[in-house]
Amino acid sequence: MANIKSAKKRILVNETKAARNKSIKSGVKTAVKKVDAAVAEGNKEAAGVALQNAISTIDKAASKGVYHKNTASRKISRLTKAVNGVE
């Protein structure tokens, strides 16, 4: 355990940030799962709506620094490709 006041503060701040990041990542995973489920059903309308929601969620995560911008772009690209493949 840290003895120095600044080190103790860093531990508290890091815990807070880790909890925030975990929450945001969980939201992204949920949004991606909804898109995947709609694609698996073959429901193009639901997939499109879920995709818009997922893109918004992923972009917010990237803007907050939870995901690197290239990671966010890759996730969005793969989801869009999957939705466009639905007949």
C-alpha cells in the first residue's frame, strides 16, 4: 500500500477511471451484440437501427479515450460491412 499522499490519490483516481472505462466498454459490447443479433436474424431494418446506435456509442467511447480512434473505426467498419451483407 502506498504511503505518499499523491500515490494514494493516484490509486483512487485510477480506480475511478477504470470503473468509467469498464462501463463504457460494456456499453459498446452490448451495442455490438445487438447489431450481431439483428444480422443473425436477417432483419435489415433492426440491424440498421442497431448499427446507428452502435456507431454513436463507439464514437463516444473513442472521443473519451477509452478506445483508440483506429480501433473504433475498425469496429464500425466491420459492423457496417456485416449489416450491408444482410439480404
